[in-house]
Amino acid sequence: PLVIQSIAKGLKSAIINHAQHYINDMSSIDVKRKNTLLHGGLQPELLHLDKELYRLAKDFEVLGYVNPLNVEQEKKKFFRSKFIRNPEFRYKPLAIDPHVFKSLMYRLDVDSLEDVHIRQVYIDIIRSYTDKVDLLNTIGSENFLYNSLRYFGEPSAQDIANATFLLYTSELPQFENEALLDTNDVKAAFIAEGKRYGFAFKVQEVSHIPSDALVINSKKLLMLKKGARFTQTRLNALLNHEIGVHMVTTMNAQEQPLRFLSLGLPRNTYTQEGLAIMSELLSGCLSIGRLKELALRVLAVHSLTKGNDFRTTYEMLKDTYNVNEDKLYYLVTRVYRGGGFTKDYLYLKGFKAVLEMQAQDVKLDNLFLGKTSHSHLTILNEMVDRGILQQPRYRCEAFEHPTEMDPILKYLTNSLK
């Protein structure tokens, strides 16, 4: 089957290339984009499959299950024990039967799709969701780490080298000693930013998330960590990160005739978080402190994969890099939640990938169609050219109107290998 699939993709490419060459050479028509030669419109089979897939997976949010319910209680116990007692996190029970879910996913009729590349997109999403349900089915056990490694992978030697390099830099003067903003002002700023973009969403304060802010895609919900304090620079960075990328891609996905972009392509974290960090850089809000935070996540994941427990990783990072104890607790919690969630190393890796794509003048517009992956950019471009998908309605302000980059940040980001 893999050979047949490869031949089918090759034949499609050969036929399109030949058709474009023939038309341009043998007629007065000039075809600039060969994808426009393929038939457009939405096949009934495609609409039906997309609808069924969305119906099955629309309420499936990994972070809703992986985020511990008792983050704050365990923090108090951990600090009271002088960093000796490992946190014991509790999680929301899984609301679906993994066997039934996987069975229903595998029954979806992907073979009804004529186009080999579009068919592959849906096969990839189905595999992704069955891998994710395996991940959630093992929350709290050592198998969770293995399933996380299978889905997200782990840092390479180059990722670790990039992280270590960033941790030896000093903060830029303009980001030092900034005043902290009131929580109500922060909440109002997020709502105002949404209105500026032209869409509405809910903002909710919660205490059980280890990050400062989090977008829940399926609910058009932005969760803010209760009691979190932000400087103006950090707030501006979050506005560009959470609203300018995560909420923009959420809203763009809902404008599409196909719903798979709301569900997300495999490992879309790699691309979406890379775009989000890039938006912080382009808006002039990316601080050295933020880059160090991403670097620490890489080293925390590396420590996890070496077999170290929570307290060992925490003390190693605290002693080596003199990190704020409070912030470090949440950073390490992000990595150890569920039993070992390796996703966080992808932020820095994804950022580096987006930097490389921009340096090569790759057109990134269609990565904002929804929860996309850069590995699927070619087929997304094709589907837009054919009119199967619409161009993104909402655009990230930082990418549309970038500010002049600080020369030190430019040097640092260009130094990532």
C-alpha cells in the first residue's frame, strides 16, 4: 500500500506538471499556478468524511485532561518540604472509551476520497487522534511518557545546544525593572485586543493551569492564570502570542467549509507555537527572559527523558541557572504533568523552524488557516488554489506589520542552529 500510495502521488504530480507545460507551450493561456488546473469544489464524499471526523473529535482537548487539578495545593506541599517531596498530581477522568473512540476513527471511509494528497491529510489526522487517545489513556503512569515521546519526540543534541547557548545571555536593558499590571487591566486588554481583530471570545480566570494563559480551541475560550502578574512587555507578548496567533487560527478555522483545521493537523504544536513565538519577536515584545524560559523547557524535557524525577530537575535548573523558584515550579510542572509531557521542547524548535522558513522567503499565510502544520503547507496551498479552502480571513498583526528588530535579538536568533 505504501508503494501504491507513493506511485499515486508521483503520477498526480507528473500529470499536473505535464498539463501546465503543454498548456503554456501549446496555447495562448499562461498558467502560473498549476494547482488551478485541478478540479475545485467540495466533493460530497469529502464533506461527509470531514463532518463525521469533526463530530467524533470536536470535544477532544488534550490539555483539558493533562493539566493537573491540584497544581496550587501540590506547590504548597513541595515548597513546605524544601523541594524534597515530589508533587502528586491528580487529573480529570477520561470521558471517552479509548477502544470505542479508536474503533470509530478507523471506520471512517477515507478511501472514498479521490485525491491522494487530501486523503493523506485525513489519514494523518486519524492516526494523530488515535495516538493522542493512547496518550490520555495512560495519564499518571510511566507509559504516558513513552506515548508522549512517540507523539511529540524529544530534544535533539542541537536543540539542547541552542537552549544552553541562550541561557548564557543577559536581559536587554529596556525589559528590566518593569512595573506589574493589575489583573483586571490584563483581562480588559485581552478583550480589547479581540475586538480590535473583530472577533469575540470568553476570558476566564482559573487556578489549575501551569501557564500564564491558555487558549481552548473548541470553546473559543482564553484562560488566564488567577493571580498571575504581567509587565506591559509580557502582556504585549501574550496578546500577540495568544490572540494574534492562537485565537486568530482558531477563528480562521471556523470560517472554513472543512472542519479538520479546527481539529488540528498532526504535531501542530511545532508550527503553531513557532508562529506564536515569532509574533512576539516581530512585535518587538520578545525578551531575553522569554527566550531563556523556552530554553529551560528544553533542558527540563531533556532531564525528564534521562529518568530524573521532578525534584531533581527542579533543583538542577534552580542551582545551575538561578531561576525564580515560583516560576520554575510551574515550568517543571508543565513538563512532568501527566507522567512526562515532552511537548514543551517544541516551542524553541518550532520558533527556529519558522525563522528558517522566513529566511528562505517561504510564504506563510496559509499556516494561519487553522491549527496547521508546516509539513502540510504544500497541500494547504494547493487546496486554497483549488478553492477547496478559503484564504485566511484574519491576519496576525505582527506578521503583517513587523517592527524593527533589536540588533541583539537579531544576533541571538540568527545564531540558533
